[in-house]
Amino acid sequence: MNRALFYRRLPSPLHAARAGVGALWATALVAAALLLYHPLVLLALGLALLGAAAGAGVGGDLRRTLRTALIVALPIVLINVLVTREGLTVFARLGDLGPFGQGDLTVEALVYGAVIALKVTVLILVSTLASLAVDPDELLRLLRRFSFRSALTASLATRMVPLLAADAQRLAEAQRTRPAGTARGGNARGVRGCVAPRGVRGSGSARGVRGRVALFAAVLGGSLDRAMDVAATLELRGFAAASGTRRRTGGMARPWSRHDLAFCASAIAVLALALAGRLTGAAAFDAYPQLHMHVDVGTLVLCVALPLAILLPMCDRRGIEP
Amino acid sequence: MSVLAFADVTYRYPAAQAPALAGVSLEIAPGEMCLLAGLSGHGKSTLLRAACGLAPHFHGGQFAGRVTICGLDTREHGPAALGGVAGVLFQDPETQLVMNSVRAELALALESRGYSPAEVARGVEEVALALGVDHLLERSTHELSGGEKQRVALGAALAGRPKVVLLDEPTSQLDPVAADELIGLLWRLNQEWETTIVLAEHRLERCLAVADRVLALHDGRLAHDGSPGSFLEWSASHAAALQTPGAKLFSLAGLAPPPVGVKQARATLRRHGLLPPEPAPGQAPVPPARLTSGQAPGLTRGQAPAPAPASVRARRWHRPTAPAAALQMRGVWHELRNGPAILRGVNLALAPGESVALMGRNGAGKSTLLRHAAGLLQPTRGRIECTRIALLLQNPGDYFLHEHVRDELSEAALLAAGLAGMAERNPRDLSGGERQRLALAIVTGDGEPPAVVALDEPTRGMDREAKAVLAAELRRRAQEGQAVLVATHDPEFACACAERVVLLADGRVIADGPATELLAGGWYFATETARILGGAGGALAPEQGAALLSSYQRPALKVPAGIYG
């Protein structure tokens, strides 16, 4: 099971902050990633995120996510350089591509694609960090004031993701222990037979596809059974009664901690810096028609101030134990 | 004034031929701790579901009669309303945890009923303290162990401080330690807060001692209603499958009354002079397994033990010779990246025809060891040699991919498994024992039989009758020359199907020897018979214990052979 997907309470300043503040902080980071285009600033933002993840105790998970993000980022660069017809510096000519016109590949399109890929990578990192360090239950509890059932259903859905992943893993293991050809209709195809001598494994793409379809159907069937049991549990916990009950349960009263205040301040600072960078042009970047990446004092200030604003709240390690 | 009352209740599930409950009438007083006994499919779960309103509100079906709980008629109030007065806990904790964190889980029922934030916070705090889960409050629910999950699910059911708690085999997924802790917790709830407990359970010996009353169901009818003592007397003549091992031991040895627990059994034996007195200060006690039949109780060190009964001797374990091993594990390690070692240098050899029980607490490495044996995992160090192995994992339902039994196996294999008459049925509609048989037939295949048959916790949620059938099947396979390796928490089942026990702890083999020694001398890893007799003579099963007791009284008595035959 991929642990990177799920929230775990860890001793870190970010985990110690209330979920609403954590979400606000993550939103500020997303806004910064969307507002800023300068590659140096985006790079500084990405590195600061990796540092923040290390401070939150999920550095390893975020590094793994970074590898996955690169799989998404590379096609962005490739597609941009292939489809964009802007830019003056041609580095390869593919000739006449018929309805697509001249296939000239430009340095500008390549670099702009790389910047967009960097932006997407930063957004993926922010989302992952938020999903790892912001308590979804607490966050959804905030939404229950407006729609109790919808928020509860969303909570349930987030709870079911790891359960279904575990179900799928269990079923796949069970299918691997079936000997090949135990039933009519080739039901056991696509799975590895453990009754066969060790090392002998079923193979073949067609078998694999059929096996996966059977596995998917079994997981789906199992999830419906589970849904019935969960529905019974929810019923007994008063889910039906909740619709007619006056909601007074937006959240348990909780005083603002130093970490709540610190991350709130950090979010405001990041937003302010991003806006300032956007409005002053300190984080501007023009790719077309020709690359123009100016680096002035404002850019350097952003490259230093943004990581500082992100990382400073991580330095206060008091009162972080769950 | 009863807290729960059934008045001539008959209930039939939708599309079912026979009613699941038939004319059930009973009353349970406040503060009673009631045990529901009965074989699988005889109405225990349905009775609990009717008590909390799930039947018929959630399941549908035909309902006749009247159920009232804390004065609320279940026909007029749905499960959501009844949940305020009755906490419910089912078998599988996974399906009862709906939130991501323990705190949110405990708070959910209170929030759903519109309690104020302060009331919710207080309720969560109190129930966490009462159940000893306060240290788990900030943990994610998917990180908890099985015992912790069941405890949190119980906490969620108790958060609203219900007057009645209904529990459907809550210990079936737990190891013996966690199961005993849960029963202890229920007893404390009952004693300290006068909470009425209605508990359905298969392993009655675990909870009879704390129960006030036992309700036995048969074919949906109330077959017996009385004290634990009277239930044991009734089961001896009317429902042998419900007898506890201790009661069976007494019944076979001609002793009375049948004991509800080890303490009472030992007191009775002591009164009859059939137990050694407690050792005097300074006197070293004899290790229990060394006491054998024919020795007078009170044997002291230095006295030569007499030969064991034939039945016990016949089940002695012989260490297999390595060249002929059906399964050979040499120094097997399983080390997680950035994590702990799950297996630490395990050496294990199984001879053809040998049956071995793998025991140990949850997390000891039993399932991992089986997965390595079957090739599902590769050891990070060490070597495994095995020609052909069939592994049956914990949930037999995971093996079923089709809507008909006939699609899962060939006709010949179905016939061999005794399931030929069920070819047209949906595998998921089979009983627990039948599903287990079908899954076992699937993994063993219909070709050449495997050299090793391995099973991971095969008795979870099974009644005694189904366990006996499975044990017989495993003994048959062993007699045919297949090695049998069973990971189990159930010492009674281990005793019934294995001649050798391997005890795992923290990924290491900490004990490996004959069942007669390893299951005789412990607290948790011991059968009830062994605990009653203090491990004397290595007697594990009631039949062996009865023979031993008879030999104390009449040394010339011949022990019947073929106890397991």
C-alpha cells in the first residue's frame, strides 16, 4: 500500500497546526505556484517545499512523489515543444508536417514547457504535502456546518481509499495462490500459481488483462459487501437522525496554538510575497518570442524570502507531540 | 422491568426459505451479562440485529412479534434512534471504523445526534479513558492493530453511554491476548457501570466465567435459557457441539458439576484429590509437562515419571530429517526497507505427512512466514526449498471470482471436496465451513496433491462443529503424506490438527516441539484441558484429560486409543 497517499499524525509543527490553518497554508502555496513564473523562484519554492516536508517528517514520501511528478512533467515538456509554433530560436527542423504545418522545434517552447512542468511539479508537491499533513477528518468537520451528510460522505470516501487498496492487494495475493487452470473458463488465468513448482509463474498479457478484470470485479463485489456493513454501522451511529438534528458540532473548542499562529502568518507572508512578485514583475518570465529571464534584486529577495516564510514555522518544535 | 424484551418474534430475511428467528421470547434485565450460544446460522446475529432495529429496518424481510429495547419498540423506531440506547459491535472492525482518526471516530455518534462541542469533547475523553484508548486518539484508524481497532469500534459504540451493548462475535478476529482483554473490558463495563451486555460468541470457554446467563439458539428458536452452569449441563445432553472443553473433560471423567472456568474446574479437581497441592514454600515445582499419567498428584522432583498414555505417546513428535523435508526454510529473513525485520533467521523443516501449528501473537510473523513458504514474498536473506505448496489465506471469499461454484472448480474437484451438490450456488452464499472447503479445494487444485498445505488463520469465525470438520480434513491430508502448516491462535484447533507446534515471537522461532509439551504448559498458548490439569501428562484434549484423570483414580484403566480417529 502506498503510504504517501494517507494522512498520519506525526510529531511536526505542521501536523500540530489545526487543519483549517494547514489548508490555508497549502492554499497560499498553491496560489504562489500559480502566480509566479520565474524559474528561479519556482525552483526556490520547490526546494522550500521539500525542506518543509522534511520538517514535517514526510520528506521521504515527498521525494517519492517527486519521482512520480517527473513522469507527469516530462510529457508536458515534450508536448509543448512539439505543438508550440512560437519562439525564434529553432534547434531542430522536422520539415513539413502536412496539416500541422512546419515542424520547427524552438528553444523557447522547450524552456517554457520546462517552466510549466516545474509549476505542475510544485503543485503536485503542495497537494501531497497537504494530504500527508492536514487531517482530513478535521477539515471535513469544518464543512459539516454547511452539509453534514456531504462532509461525512467525503470523510468516508477518504477512509475507503486505503481499505480498497488493501482489499485489492489481498485479493491479488489470493489469486496468486491459485494453481493455474483450476477452473473452467480460465478464471485463474493471469495469476501466478503457487502450487506449481517455485519460480514457475503464469504470464502473458492476455492472461494478465483477464486476471485484472476478474480481480477488479472481485474488488468491486467486495466493496459492495463492505458498503452494506458500513451503511449498517452508519445507521447505528445516527446518520439518519443527523439530518433532522440541529448542527452544533462544527468542531471542538480549541485554543490557537503557536503553530496555528505561525502557519497563519506564514500563509499570509507567502501570499503577500507572491502578489508582490506578480505585481512588481520581480517574478516575471517571458519565453516568447525570445527567452528573456531577468534577475534583479526583487527576484533574489523572492528566492530568499519565500523559502524563509515557508520554513520558519517548521523551526519551532515545541508542543508538537500528538 | 426489562431493558431488552422479545415477544414471540419471528423474522425471515428477504427471499429466505426458513425464518432466521422463530417465536423467540425473552427478557433481559438491566445489568445482566448474557451470552448468546449456538452454531453458525442458527440465529445469533439475527437476534442481535433485531434487537438494534437493523432487522427489519435495514435488511427488510418479514417481521412478526415485538422487540422493545429500553422501552423503545423497534417497529416504531429505526436503528438511528435505537443506536442512542444500544451500542452495537460486529465481527469485523474494519467495517465499523468510518473515519480517519480515532478521535473523529469516537466523536461521530455524538456529533450525529447533535451534541454540543463541549459534550462531544467530554464524551470522547471519557470513553477513551474508560476503554484505555486515550493514547490512540490522534492515531489514524488504518494504522491500528486488529485489537486496537476492535477497542476503538467498541468505544464508538459506547460513546453515547448506551444502556445496552450488543456484540456479535467481537473476538473472532483477535489473537487470544486481545480477545481476553476485550472480554475483561466488557466485564468491567458491566460491573462498574451496570451496562447490559449481550454477547454472541463461539468460544464460550472464554466468556462463560463472566456471564450471568446463557441463551442458546437452535434453528432460530430459543433452545435454552439459564445460568452458565445449567447451560453446560443442558449442552452435555442436547448440544454436544456447544460444550466447552472443560465441560467435556468433566463429562467424560464422570465429574460434576461442569466447570464454567478453569478456576472452578481446578477447585473441583482439588476437592476430589485429582490435582497436586500448591508447592510448599522453598519446594521446586515439577514442570507440568513432566507429570504423566499414573503418577499420584503431588509428585516431587526426583521421582521417575510413569509412561504416558498410549494416546498421548502416539502423538509424539519426531524431528524430521532434512533431506526428506517437504518444506525447508534456512535462515530466512524478511526485512522491510526503512522498517523493522519481520522474520529473523527462521529455520523450519516439515517432513511429508507432518502437521505443524504455527502460533504466536498478532505481528509475530506467522502470516509473513506462510507467504514466504508459498513464494508470495522473497526473503531478503536465507533460502526456502519447497516443491509444491498450496496456501489458503485468511479470507476464503478472496478466492471466489465467479457467481457459481461450478465455475470455480472442475466437477471432479468439487466431488472430491464434497461440494458436488452446490455447483449451482453462488460461492458467497455458502456457509463459513463450506466456503473454507471450497477455497481449500481451489488452492490445492484438482491435479497432483501439493507437498505442503498451508493455512492462515482458517478458523476465524467458525463454530466448533466446522472446526472439527476442517481438523479432520487436515488430518486426512497429513495421513496421505501432505505436510500441513497451520497458523492459528486457537490452541484447541492446534491440538486437534497438529502434532508439532512452532511458537513465533518478533519474527523468531522461540519454541519448537511436540504439541503435548508446548500446548500444555502455558497461559495463552494452552488448551483449556491443559490449563485445568496444569499441563499434567501433556493432556491437551478433553479425551486425553479424562483418560489421565481416570488413571489417577484407577491406574489399571486402559486409555482408549484413537481419540482423534
